[in-house]
Amino acid sequence: MSMNSEQLSLLETSTVSSEYIVSQSTELISTPQDLSANEKKIIFTLASLVQPEDENFRTHRIRVKDLADMMGIVSSNFCKKVEETVTELQKKTVVIQSDKSKLVVNWLSSSEYFRGKGFVELEFSEKLRPYLLDLKRNYTGFKLTNVLSLQRAYSVRIYELLKSFEKLKKRSFSIEELRELLVVPPNAYKYYANLKSKVINKAKKDLEEKTDIKFEIEEIKKGKKVVGVTFYIERNDTFFSEVLLNGKAEETAYAAIIRMGIRPNVAKLLTEEYSEEYIKDNISYVLHQKNVDHIENLSGYIVKAINEDFVTTKQTKPKKNNRKDTLPK
């Protein structure tokens, strides 16, 4: 339903960032999805704007230039390309099956492109609420930056599939299951050798160069025929460390907190409570620990470090005020 001009004027433009966290239920990730790389990036960007305190999906007004940047579109006609991608995405559905039902739902309930205004308004379909909103268990989160540099749709899908099994360190697929999850057309890569060279190996190279995980594969054979593949998943420590330590000296405390994957509402509270120097010192203290690459919930650990002042001995006036009890733990 279209908004009148008065309603429209009250809708703020959402700030997007490659440092925001995308959270999805494992059930949604493990559902076949026939989306292009750029369509996935729009879904991920919109998902990264869902806040933990949200009770319902909200319409998000996003700058077209921001979406173009997220998709890596640098041409002068980026507005047209973004509009075309949004239009195609609006037509796409996802099928989620369980023992009780078969849900066929469009990804977006609405998409309104305002020509000459420089923004587009997007909203998830309400039926996707259990899979993207108020997630408590069986979900996967990752930084948006991990998928923005991936140009191949198959690499994007393999990343999110493997990311959901990162803690288990491996995941086996039959060849047919893998083709189904990636929505490989029936006549494409009919032979495993082609699927391996054109899809799996390219994804392997993409993930190792551009994301926080990497993988090796082991082929499952029946006789001489390859019938499945086991992916052995591990953290890409080199990339992980480079992303964490790439902050600039002039970076604000708020930007540094966001870069750590901490939600904007929490970042706002922390920067209202503590000084710039104090926040940066505690983040730096955490990042330079020898075992930083193995901290499971780094963003939560950093919030704890700031709240509890892990470098107390280095600070004499760390706080702006004494409202520590209002901060998230």
C-alpha cells in the first residue's frame, strides 16, 4: 500500500553499512534460492537492517546509491541497474517446506522506487518473519562485508550454506542435493567435473580471497562415480585478522564499534556512556590478544570489554557518566 506524502515525510532514510550483521534462520538458508548475486545482496542488506528489538518488519527507505555501492555497481547508469534488479527481485519467490506445510512466498511484500528522489523503499513479506526476525536459536549471522565482494551467485550461496555449518566444521552433500540448493539448471554442468571446476573450485577461490571462511573438499564415490562432496570448513584467519585490524586512525569510536559487528543501537549507548579514547583502547586491547581469531562471539566479548574496562590500568577517566546499569551486557 502506497504512503501519502505526510506518511512519506516521516520515514527516515536507513543507514546501511558493510559492517552490519546479517542474521537468517538455518531453515531459510537450507532452502533452494534462485537469486542472482545482486538480488542476494539486496536481501542481505535489508536483513542487516532488522534490529533485535523489532517486533515487525519495517519499510526501509534506502538510498539508491547505497544499494549500488553494496552491489558493486560503478557505472553512470547505476540508478537504472538498481531499479531493474529491484523489479526482478520483486517477482522472485522462495519455497519453504516442512512436515506441516509448503510455503510459497515472495521475498518482498513491496518495493517502491522513487524516480528523481534517489531512494527506494523495501519491505520483507510478513510470512518470512519467523526466518529473519527475533531469531533466538538455529540461525546464522555474518558480516555483510563477507558477501559484497562475491560476484558469482553460486559463491554467495556456497558461502551462506557453509557458514551455517562453520561450528560443525564440515557438511556433506549429495551431488543432487548440492545442485538443488544452488538451483543449477538441469542442463548446466551435467558432469561432475564441470560442476567442480566451474562452481565448486571458483567458490573455493572466492571464499578464500574475500570472506572469513575457507574450505577443502573430499569427494564421496560410489565405484568410480562421484556421488557427493564433503566440505571441510575452517575460519579464514588471514582475512579475519585483516578485516578486524583495518581501522584508520581517524575512525570514530562509533565506526570502530560498528566494524566489530555490534548493532547500531548498542553502539549508540556505548558512545553515549564512554569516551572515544576509552572505547578505542578497549577494542584495541581485545584485537591484539593472541587468541583473538578464536573468540567465538567477538562482538559480545568487545561489549563486555568496554563495559568492564579490560584496560583499567591504562585509563584514568574512562567514563562520561555513571549510567553503566543502562548498558547491554
